Amino acid sequence: MKNFNWILSLVLLGLFFAGCKKEDKTVLCGTWKMTSGKYVGPGFSTTLDETNRISYKILSQNHFAVVEMYHDNPDSQFFSAFGTYNFTDSSYTEHYEACNIPSKVGQSLKFKSKVENGKWIIQLKNEGMELNETWICVNRPGE
């Protein structure tokens, strides 16, 4: 696990410095912070926000990295992943190259996606589960 954390740290640092070229038109390039999330599945429904979960995505031109942890239990509940992504006006797909949940490596998740007024909203309906998250951009290259 320590090796994975070191690798993830290096990837995040690389993404931070690589950023996006100033002339790049990709609206997702930068650092995004999740402000709210609602999750519904068989037998559960929960809503989280930045007061109980810390979650950031860093996106370069082609790669993403995500890290999240919970304020009330930072040692036991932790998620991190990185890989490549595809983005259109209405969809965002993550392709996992590494993750602290080994079963996700090699998988992809496709979300409905909308960016407007400085907010990025992603939604997923998959196998009886629904996810709705709102993110705000906290840092953009060149700004």
C-alpha cells in the first residue's frame, strides 16, 4: 500500500506540473473539488458534501487523478485512482490505470456530464446505483 501511495503522489505531482497548455480548449483542465454528492443504491441512500468528505480531481489534457477521504475517519476510508479520460459536451469517461481498489484497474466508468457557471455535474446510473456529484474548479492552469 505504501508503494501505491508513493506512485499516486508522483502521478498527482506530474499532473499538477503538466497541466494543460494555455491554448488548450478543454474545459476540464485544472483542479476540481467536489461540493456535493448523492448516492442511491439497493438498500442505501446517502448525501455527502465537503463538510464530511474531501474529494479532488486533477485533470490534464488526457489524464485524471482523484483522491478522496472522509473527515470523520481518514485512516479507514480512502479512495484514489488515476488514468485517462474522454470528454464531450455531454459525457465524461474515466479509464482506470491504477486504483486502490484493484478490481477497478482496467475498467471504465461513463458519466453524463455538464459544465456550466463554474460547476461540473456528473451523473451515473449503473446496475441499480445512481450517483450525482457537483464539482467546482478551484485552480485552472494559467489563471
